[in-house]
Amino acid sequence: MSARDRILSRLQHDVIASDNEIDLSVHLDKQFDTQEKLERFTEKLESVHGEIIRCSENDWTQTLARVVDAEQIENLTLGLGALPDQAADAVSCAVRRYDADIEDWKGQLFSDVQAGFTTCRGGIAETGSLLLWPSIDEPRLLSLVPPIHIALLFAKDIANTFTEVLCTQNWQDGMPTNALMISGPSKSADIAQVLAYGVHGPKRLIVLLAE
């Protein structure tokens, strides 16, 4: 058994041994109705400069097209899959697929790409956070590098709390290398402890909230 396996085995043993002592009711008891979840999610995300555009599940592609035109986005980068395919068909700007090794087009990604489009695994009403599970089809740099991050979130996938997400989605059964929780555009208070947005990573986060 490798050192890594021994460490993970001990951690798993400790979690199982203490499982009966963990009381999650304070988190799981937070239950909002559908409208409350939408309102809380919107309020929290907009409070940190996130932008939400509400649409329906049937016309989110048209909404995306309008956003691209209104923001004068000349190129959009997206991953692979059914939803990115629909996004590519809807927009009038140039489309680049994230379908090559980063070393082959790193300069273009960091210098030329205006916006990246991703789907979401879900959202959290309590904190106004997006949940992204990067994969080979939608690598994490797609949401972390372009100046504008456009994310598609289906309202039915918004959970009450992070604890509820962990329990209902069975994160313990397998996670990606990086699970991303995104709450607004990038921000930093490193300089003189003054909070500034768009310092590293996306300057804007636009969420298409499909109901």
C-alpha cells in the first residue's frame, strides 16, 4: 500500500468512526420553497457583483445569443457535450472549442478569448454559489481564465445548503480533481486590504438562470 493509500485509509476510518457523532440537522433543516431559493440565490450572488439573467429552460439559447450580441462578444470558448453544442449553434460570434491540450493554445486562451461558457452541476441558495465539476469536456480553465464567464444554471438544480448538496449528490462516492464553488467574479483584497473585483480571473460572471 502506498503512502497516499495509507493516509486516505486512515482518513476514511476516522470519518466512519465519528459519523454517528456528526449532527447535520442545523444545516439540513434549512428548507426554502422554490421561490425562496431563487430569491436567496439571486440576492446572494448579486451582492458580490454576480449578474443573473432569468430565462426559461426552452429559450436559454436565445438568451445566450442576446447576451453575446449585447456585450459585443466576438469569440466564445466552450467545451464539449449536448448543451455546449446548443450554445454554439445559437450564437453569432466565433466559437472556439476547448478540445486540445492547454499547452497547444495557452497563448490564445490567456490573450485572445473574450468569454467562456460552462454548465453547472448545481447552485446553493444559502450562499449564492455555483457548483462546477470540471471534466475533460469542460476543463476548469474554461471558467477561470476568460474575462467573462457565462454559466448556465437550471433552477431545479439549486439546493438549499452546501451540506444538502454533499448528502444528496453523494460526493463521498467520487469527486473530480477540482470541484469549483463560484460566488461572483474574481476578487482580491491583497492590496491595502481594499476589495477589488476582476483582479485575477473573470471580471464578470453572468449566470443564465433557466427556470
